[in-house]
Amino acid sequence: MSGTAVVEVDVAVIGGGVNGTGVLRDATLRGLSAILFERNDLAFGASGNSSGMIHGGPRYLTDDPEVTRTSCLDSGHIQAIAPHLLFRVPFVVPIGKEGTERTHIDLVDAFFEAYDAFQPLKHGKPHARLTPDELFRIEPGLFGGPAGGEGLTGGVSFDEWGIDGSRLCVANAVDARERGARVHTHTTVEAILRDASGVVRGVRAKDLLTGATFVVNARTVVNATGAWSTLTALAAQIAPASARVRPGKGIHVVFDRRLTNYGIIARAIDGRQIFIEPWQNVSVLGTTDDDYYGDLDDVRATSDEVRYLIEGVANVFPAIKTARAIGTTAGVRPTLYEYGPGEDELSRDHRVVDHAKDGAPGLYSMIGGKLASYRIFAELMTDILIAKLGRAATPCRTHVASLPGGERTASRRGLAERLGIDAIAASRLVYRHGARSERIAERIAEKPQEAAVVCLCEPVLEAEVRYVVANEWAATVDDVARRTRLGLGACGGMRCAARCGQIIAQERRMAPRDGARQALRFLTRQAATRAVAVGREQAQQEALAIAALRADLGPVVEEGE
Ligand SMILES: Cc1cc2nc3c(=O)[nH]c(=O)nc-3n(C[C@H](O)[C@H](O)[C@H](O)COP(=O)(O)OP(=O)(O)OC[C@H]3O[C@@H](n4cnc5c(N)ncnc54)[C@H](O)[C@@H]3O)c2cc1C
């Protein structure tokens, strides 16, 4: 598809985050022809760097109860269509001490009673009021143990759900492709094309890996580029302010294991609510929320952001100071624009902007929203597209049609026994792929050598790496990491990136040196995001190891960079 305008579609979607992939799926389910362009990788932006909660957000209950309602409602739907991707994360809110909630426990209790009304929508358990003894029983590490609990009046527990945001985006994109959509990753939209009267007629895009450019004729174009939306408006030659967001940077610090049984809510030095949560097989500390006007394609946590979170969480969970931090994540929220309020006070609601008002009919921007309510947002967008295209109104089915892998339960134990693989590896495989783990198992049945473990930390099998390269648009080691969590554990990819690069080179028929180059890029990027968290000595060791690798690879690496 390079060079000339050969493709005709109903809708071209720009951006492969949860909103872009969500609308792509809904559009194809309702019979529209569609194409998606993602400049980096699926879930590269906020969707792959969120706190990974499909939650109602109790903190929105006071000012924005509709956001809580829609998020809880959609959380229930997402559980139904992708049950394999959801995991329960119960939280506790300790009350009374410095660094905790200071409002009287009766009020906090009443607040969560109000939140309970939304729990059935997402199959959550009602909250429970806890005495200090009960708090220590379920979370012995709180305040370093009962002796540190002086002043504590008790606590409240409430129920949430976690999700792997990257897998959610990939699942939506795979489903759309199976219904006829085209998906192009590492392909940036350079221009949104309009005719002489301003009507949108398609996009011009460039594949950043091959350099090929191409044009697509599209009757409608959806700007789902999150925090990049304002820049994308420029590509349509309309005023950037017409797709304005209030970009809010948020970071997380990742620890090498699950340190707590529950998520724990804490108060940072400035009174902001922060948390530590057990998430997949690690612990995550989050999050910050600061206006951000830097490079959206290279967002990184800084050491002061890391310290801010650790110091805040240490008030309620002192062991965090000696726990092993292994990395950071950073993303930018595409929050609805408002001038004045602090970032935490901004609405998490979503909105479709119809750029007919800017003289560009056929162009729409999806602004704001949450991972937890992406499906409802996509439904709203698709309803508008159907009306604009003059198609018969077709009911949305994204709340009932399973995402790939969610159609039935796969047996973790059965998979482990049949393939003779480690129970944890089987369990993680089933978590990521649900029923589709059978397809990976079929590869291993045919080629038993693909049962080899490539990444020990996660763990990840060779068959899965080959599968995501062949079936899920993984083109680089970073892409494989996003889909499988390869290289994101304690060793930061030092043990697996090179092998992963080799496999990618084989699968994509690239020269081995290109695989090595990719591995080095991954390690360099990982080291940069880890350096602010792992401590000086380990950061130095990693820098040395990477420098040695770079020297080994020599000009092979340098020439492509
Ligand atoms: C720190 C943090 C924590 C969060 N925690 C939660 C949470 O726990 N629960 C929750 O519900 N929500 C959470 N959110 C919010 C949620 O992640 C976002 O609202 C949501 O992911 C936005 O999705 P999106 O698709 O609009 O944007 P993004 O995921 O940012 O996707 C936009 C994509 O557009 C691509 N792009 C940009 N320009 C172009 C171009 N010209 N051509 C092609 N592609 C382009 C980018 O590469 C990017 O991948 C959090 C957000 C952050 C930052």
C-alpha cells in the first residue's frame, strides 16, 4: 500500500491506545470498513502506562459521580468480555495517622457506603470498616507493625479490579483485524487530507520502520491520539485549541514483587492521594499528576517524582524504603481542558469533538476519558460515525461480544501438564492470552523447542515471543515487552533482550545484526527509565553492561542510530 491512494475506508483511526483500538473494534463490529495508524506501538501512550485499574474511581464520587457510574458500569462489561485480563485488587484506607486519611472514620465509612451502590455494576464486594487490629491482621506491614500504629483509628476496605492495559489494546485491535480492519503500527499520520471545501477525505501516513508513505481515502477520520490530540489537529490544519487537552503527566515506581496483600491508600506530603498496589506479579506505587508540555514520545519519570511517591507511601508502609525498586513508567493523561484547577481536580469525563465546527466536517477528536470507560466512549464515537455515514443504526455489541481469548476459560494446570512447562509460566500465559493460549500451546506441540523460557523474570516462553511477533504486530523488543512483559522484571532485560532480538530477526526475516540492534535499543531505554529507581550502584552496573554490549556490537549498532 505504498505511494498512491488505493485504500478506501469508512473510517481512519489515528492512535492505537485504548480509545483508538476501542473505536476500531466497535466500528468493525457494526460493519464499517476501518483502518488504524499508530505512530509508535499499540498502548505506547497513556493506555500502556496507566495504573492498570478498571475501577470506578471513588475519588470522583464527590464531584463527578457520573464518571464513577460509567467507569463501574464499563468495568463490569470489560470483565464479561475479557475475564482472563482482570484481577481483583482489594484496597485499604488507613485512617487517623499522619500520611493517611484524616477525615473522621464515620465519614469515610459513609462515603464508601455510597460507593457500595456502584459495586454491583463491577461485581465488587461492599466495603468493610476495620479496627486497627483487623487492619494489621490483613496487612501486617502497615506502619511497620502494630507498634507503629499509634493514632490509627481504623480503616476501610474497598474492592477494585486491575488489568493489563497493553493487552486490552492488543485484544481490541486483534478482534478488529479479524473483522476486516487494517492496523499499521510504527506508522505516523503526517496529514489529515481535506478537499477544497474543507471536508475531510483521508490521511497521509508514513511507516517509520520502512520509510514508505501512503494515502488512504477515508469518509471519516477519528483523532484518538490522547495527549497528542492538539498536535494532531495541526495535521488537519485546524486550530490546535479545537482539540485541546490538559496533558497531565503521571508516573509509577515498580517493585520486584508483590509486597502487600492489599492496595494501600496513602497521603503524600502535599495531601494528594497516592497508593501502593499489588499488580500482576509486581508492586506499583502511584501516581503523580502534573501539567506536562515536554516531548510526548519520550516521557520519563524523574528522581524527584520517584522520591515523592516513596516518601509518601513510606508513611503507611515503611518497608518500601528498603524494598527493591526495578523501574518506572510514565504516561500523559489526555484530560479534558480546563484553565485554573489543579490537575487532580480535573474531570475524568470524555467528549467527542465534531470538527465540523472548525470547518473540517468528517473529522472527530476523542478527548479525555479513562481506561475503565473506554468501551462506552468508543460506543459514543461509533454511534456518531454511523449517523454521519448515513448507515442504518446498528446496536453496539462490544459489551457482550468477547474479546479474543475471553470466549472461554483456559485451564492453567491443564496447559502446564500437557506441555510439561512450569506452572507459573502456564498461568502467566493464560492470563495474557486467555483461550488463545491454546494457539501458543499448538506451536509448542509442533516444535517442543519453543517451550524454552526466554525471560525468566516474567516468565515468557519462546513460543509466545514468536506468536506475538507473528500475530500481534510486535516489531521490536519494546513491542514484545509491552505484550508479554518480557524484560520488565528485576534484570531489566539483561538476560533476555538479546535472545528476543534474535527471535524477532528470524520471524521478520531481518539480518541478525538488526535483532541485536533492537535488543540494545531496548536495554538502553530500559536503563534510562530504571536509573531513577534502581539506585546508583545498579544503574552504574547496567550502564557498564550496556556500554560493553555496545562495544561488542560496534559499528553494527552505530550505523542505524
Ligand atoms: C499515570 C496514569 C495513570 C492512569 N491510571 C488509570 C487507571 O488506573 N484507570 C483508568 O481507567 N485510567 C487511567 N488513566 C487514564 C487512561 O490511561 C487514559 O485516559 C487512556 O489510556 C487514554 O487513552 P487514549 O487512547 O486516548 O490515549 P493514548 O493511550 O495515549 O494513545 C494515543 C496514541 O496515539 C498515538 N499517536 C499520537 N500521534 C499520532 C499520529 N500522528 N499518528 C499515529 N498515532 C499517533 C500515540 O503514539 C499513542 O499510542 C491513567 C493515565 C495515566 C497517564
